[in-house]
Amino acid sequence: MKRNVGTVDRLIRAFVVAPVAIVWAGLAGWTGVWAIVALVVAGIMLVTAAVGFCPLYALLGIDTTGRRRAVHA
């Protein structure tokens, strides 16, 4: 797996999106459907931030690492 999540993207996932999702889960009551969805989103954001790879980005061809991709003719 090549990294496709850049440093700024990783920081936003770990320190903005995941905490907001956790707070949302708490406000939703921790055991409701929306709370579970929020906790799953928070988990996904933390894991993708930790490993630097996002499967959805790979499917869509997105790379936020700042590297230039070689174009094959």
C-alpha cells in the first residue's frame, strides 16, 4: 500500500474529524444508530490517519501527499 494521505490531511482526520465524530456520538446517546455511525467514522479516520492510506482515495485516484505521479504514455 502506497501512502496517499498527506500530513495536513492526516492531522485534520486525527484532530478535527475524529474528535467531532466522537462528540457527535456522545450527543446522540452512545448507543443509538447515529452514535454508532459516528464512532465507526471516527475509527476509520483515526486508522487512515495512522497508516497514511485511504482505500477510498485509492479508488478515486486521489493523493494528498504532494508527490507528483509519473504519467505513462
